[in-house]
Amino acid sequence: AADRPEAVVLVVIDTLRADMLSSYGARAGQTPSMDRLAHTGVQFSNARSSAPWTRPGVGSILTSEYPSRLGLVERPLGQDVVIEDDSRREQINARLPESAKTIAEVLDEAGWLSGAFVNQQALTGHGYEQGFTEWYYPAEGGQATLLVGGKKVNHDKWDKRSEQYEADVAVVERFEAWLAQNNGVPLFAYVHILSPHTPYAPPEEFKPKAAKPTRKQLYIGDVRASDALVGRVMDTVEQHIGLDSTLVIVTSDHGEEFWEHGGTGHGHTLFSEQLNVPLLMAGPGLPVGSNVDAPVRTIDIGATLYDLLGLPNIGSGRSLVKVSQGEGGGSPVYAEAMLYGHTERSLQDGGFKLIHDYKDDSWQLYEVASDPKNKNDISANHPGQVAKMRKQLESLHGSLWQACTTCDHQSAESEENLEALRALGYID
């Protein structure tokens, strides 16, 4: 159809909290490129990731499935086991299972060409490449991979974590070259920018002016640098295809904590600072300047994309096209998959959010509208609501776990991947 996108560009900015964007309430002018996208498309103001760290978060985005169904969850701890902040949890699967079907695989079957430009070692070499004709990763201290027609043809090296932003620039440059080379065929591009992730090292032009900047100030510098790269991506799309003909999606795999609940980083809780992510969509078939307050999920991205392209939906996601037009409400939001700390699962529905901590079998309840930062546990005053949502959560998790065909198989990490995870701060 004439109003269907000719190309799709999915940008995932690692570790990006929703409240860091100006259009979500941050300081004016902090993220002009993403604000521009919000103004020309749809901003989902209450979007949630399904997990507080990268592998399950991106797995859910690319497959429209929850982590449990993909086996990308941790092994529950015994009552006498203690996990330190810098000790990584044992995961059921270390990679995306082959049985999972990615957006790239669906579009490949529909005749589209798919390329991925990814500055994230936690994904590279772990099954997320499924369906992509090209997968580019500018390695930091390791071997980079560029796939062309499934064959390695080029390698780059980055020696230090301080070159994280330079690697992001390399990812965008490779995307720009790929788009120019393949202009004229239906394209799906996945661009993954890492800079807001630790070690928070923004380039000179985005460094905070404070003599001794805080971690959060440095993080904001990285956010601003990432926003500039989003601007480059949009300019490239406009030059070679046209933004009016392209579906552009910007989101994140998870957020980041800065002491809101007694810790920093991500992967250790299911509170709002780690699950609330931006979700912006603009392109054919979507309204202009729409702000949607209904709760939505990153697993809905694939379903929305398929709807706009006229393809059958797969997975557990729900198309957001009608929601973006003001028709229908949001969906229950389920989250799980810890990297550190206790095993937790959460459900947000009907204005309430319930968190189950498996360590002590405790249940915390929050009223989302009046307490968006999940600070005031009201479970003692609402036992009926806790009981109702507990039944929902347990039923959902049970069905997901039963449906997981890979959950009895543990994939061990290679030493190379362990070193990369240490560099990312996921392992001490």
C-alpha cells in the first residue's frame, strides 16, 4: 500500500531512562533530536521494558516475547545464597535461542534486507544476529565482526573503554554507508548505541561544566552525545529515503538507577528508574504530535511494525497503531530477569504495580499515578488488590515458563565473552 513504510530504522540507546529526554520532562534542549522525533510522530509516555538489563531487554524487543519464554532469566537463588552488587547471576540461557523468531527473520521472509550496527558485546555472538544479512560490531579490545551475506569481510579494533563514544560513531558511520549503498530496496536497520552505559565518558563537547561532575551529570553528557547521533541517523534517512517514507523507532533496553532505591546501575531491581524507557515512533500510518499516556511495552514494538507493514503478527506483543490514535487503552506490563540481587517479577495493571521478591516471598504494591517513582509501598493497606494481582502474575509467569522450549539447557559463556562482560561492568 502507498501509505506503508519503505524502510524501518530501529534505534536502541542502551541504558536510557525516559526522564532524561526533554519531551519526557528533562531540562529543555537536552535532547533536541529525539524531541524532534516526538513532535513529528508518537511519544509513548509510559513505556516499559520487560527487563532491567540488556540481553533479556533486547531479546524482548527483537522477538516480542518475554524473557521467560526465551529462557533469558536467572536461576532463582536459595534462601541462604547472597549475591553481591558486582557478582553476576547465573542465567538459564546465555544466548537468544534459535527457536525465537526475530523481526529481521520475519522481514527477511517478506523480502526485506536487514542490517544491524551494534556497539554492545553482550549481544554480539549470542544469537541476536538471527535474520540479519549484516551485523557490524566495532569491538573494544577484541575482534569486530562485519557480516556481508553471512561472511566476515572486515575487522576493526578499539583498545579501551574510553573509546566507547568513538565506537558509537563508527556504528553510525557504518549505518550511513550501508543505507547509501542499499538505497532502493526495502530496508530494516537496527542501530544500537552504547554511550549512556557506564563508564559515563562523554566526548569533550558534551562534558558537564562542573569541576567535579557527579555520575549522573556525566551520564547526562552521554545522553546528549547519543541524542546527537540519533540526529545523524535521522538526517541520513532523510537524505537517502525520506523520513516521510520511513518508520523510525527510538527506545532503550532498560534504564539506570542513581540512588533512587539505594543503589546505582541496573539489573538489580524492577523499580521505575530501571524499567521506564522512552518509546518514540514516527512514519507512515502514525499520527503526528501524539502523546500516549496509556501503559505500553517494548514487546509491542514488533507487533506495531508488522501492523504498519501489513504483515501477520507473531509473539506476545500488541500493535500500538490504534492506541497511538487514541483508540483503546494500555496493556498489563510484566517484567522479570535479574542480573544481580534477588529474583523479582513485577506486574503493572489498572493503575497499580506489584513486585514479588522471591528471596523473602514479599509482595510490594505501588499506586503508579500518585507514586510514579515507586517509593511508597501500600501493600499493607490493599490486601485485596495484592491478592488479585498476585494471581495474575503467578498465572502469567507459569504460562511463560511452560512455553519456554530452551529453559532446561544452560549455555556457558566463552572466556572472550566473560572478558567483554567484565569490561561492561557486568562482572567484577
